[in-house]
Amino acid sequence: STINLMGSRFVDTIPSLSCDDDKSDDEYAFVRALRMSGGDGANSYSANSLLQRRVLSMARPVLVRNTEDMMMNLDFPGYIKVAELGCSSGQNSFVAISEIINTVNLLCQQLNKNPPEIDCCLNDLPENDFNTTFKFVPFFNNELMITNKSSCFVYGAPGSFYARLFSRNSLHFVHSCYALHFLSKVPEKHVNDKGSVYITSSSPQSTYKAYLNQFQKDFTLFLRLRSEEIVSNGRMVLTFIGRNTLNSDPLYRDCCHFWTLLSKSLRDLVFEGHVSESKLDEFNMPFYDPNEQELEEVIRNEGSFEINDLEKHVFDLGLSNNNNEEDDYEAGYNEANCIRAVTEPMLVAHFGEDIIDILFDRYAHHVANHASCRNKTSVTLVVSLTKK
């Protein structure tokens, strides 16, 4: 729910999702500030989420197949309720919903069945910019009427998906894209792991284990909560930023990893005197990029869902094999804008507004310098699940 990396989508401010008890509220203010950049301006998520749209397209076959299976296994119900978790803001919120509705209507038409009425609930944290999303609802419904002679009733559902959001046995289909790799809180990092906002090749094993443990807790909770809300034989399609398993070292993140580049850009600002070293050491991303085995293990151990599909796709932030500096600069600028749209509210809450422009100038520069990097550590994982 870009890099959304992106989508949306961290923790709520409810007590059960607070950070470690020994940490002050002020220390983790940046986590509570989590949301994508709102509005539709040049630095907004709405204007800088083409990557997420590409990822939605990548997951389309899994989404279509599971929508069809859901309708047939539930014997074409007259009403279905769909939830989009981590919707963020802008038009992307409606891409997966449109795909689900179009698939349902086409299948009903092919099999001479009456199409169901559809409720769609858009979920994100309460501070998300829902208004920018809701502005697209009339256009969305007009398109549905033209293409399907049908409509969908759209609702907002503010709240953390690490808590209950819907009544029991009420959901038929759940979709979430680029949301669940964000954790409910920042894991405790090792005292010697400084100067980086996330796991690096030089991090101690204890840092990796802390992040993995937090992911296992959070995703297990997410599955348990959704199992209460989804009807038997209901479906979920979830898309994560993951990591490759080609390198057996769980700490390995290459020089092109988006958080590695953000760390490098922040260290530039420390060197230049814009940011204190201690301030950088206090900022850590509540994020985890699981591999396939880690994802599958949590699902099987939690036990509420059967795995239908688990696909891995090469992840690309948009860097191409450019042959000139102008293309490299444009790629760097585009990636910097993408990361800025996902992280700016958190960065402002922790470092202040004054550093943001210069920080992402540095980020674009580093991306351009690594435009020839081929060995991506990041991938997209798409998993589809059926409620037992």
C-alpha cells in the first residue's frame, strides 16, 4: 500500500504499535510521521509513483487469476467486498481495483452470471492524503460505467493494517502492493551499526536478526488479523519489495540499493555540516526486504492461508543501461524523486525541512554515478493466498 517503495504505509500511532518501551516518543517521531508525500505537486507521491504502477502491471496475471478463482470458488456471490491496504494517494489506488472489477464482470459475462455489487475499501494510515485519492472516484466510476455498465462503492478505511480494520468474515478479496515490507516499528540496531539507515554489508548479524524478527512478528500479526476478516476461500494478493537469494549473505545489499544510496547521501550532509552524525545514527528505516524463503516460512507457520502463487520478478527502479551522462542524470533525478515521495515526511520530522532539497540532489548524483550497476539486490515478490 515505492520506492513505495513503496506505497505506504508504516505504523499507526496506537499504543500497541509504539516503538520499544525504552525509547522516548520524540526519538521515533519520524516513524509516527510516516505517510507518502500528499497532494499532486512536483514532489508528491501522486506525481512520482510510476514505478509502483509498473509493479502493479507486473502482478496483473496473478491478480486476474486469483479474482477468477475467488468468484468460482465462492459460486458467484451477489455481493463482494474488496480491500486495498496501503492505498496511499493518487490514481494508482484504483489500478488494482479496476483490474479486479473488470475481471469479475468479464467472467460473469462469459458465464452468463449476474455481476455482483462491489464495495471497495481504501485503507491507509489516518494521516494519509485520502483527499487526493477521492478526487479520482468520479472519474473511476465513469470509466466503470462506460466499460462495464457497472459501478463500485468506494469507502475510506483509515487505520494501521497491524490492527483489525474490518468486521469478521466480511472481506472477499484483499490486495496490497508495496506496503507490507514496512514494519510496525524500528527494530533495535546494534550499537556498532552506525552511519546507515538500514542493513548494510558491514552490519553485525544482530542487526539482520533484529529486522528479521520484527518482520516475522508483524507479518504473522497481519495474517492473523486478515484471517479473521476474510471469508473462507477468500483471497489475498500481496506484493513486496524483497531481496535476491543468489547471495547467501543475508547482510548483502549492493551499492545501488535505495537505502544504501540514502545513507550515502545523508553521510554527505554530515561531512558538509548540514546534519550531525548523532542525528543520522538515530534514523533507521522501519523496513524489511524478505526473501522468498522467509516470506513462505511466516505464511506456513501462521497457518491460516494456503499459498497459491509465489513469484519473484527482477526489481528495477528505472535505471537503464544509458550511454550518455544526460540519460544518467535523468535516471538519477527520477529515482531521487521516487524515494523522496516515499520518505520526505519522515525525513522532515527527524532532520527538518531545510536539508531535503540538497539531500535529494546528492541522491540523484549518487544514482547517476551508479547507473551502470547490474547486480540488483532488490526484487519484487508477489504472493497470492487463499483463506483456509
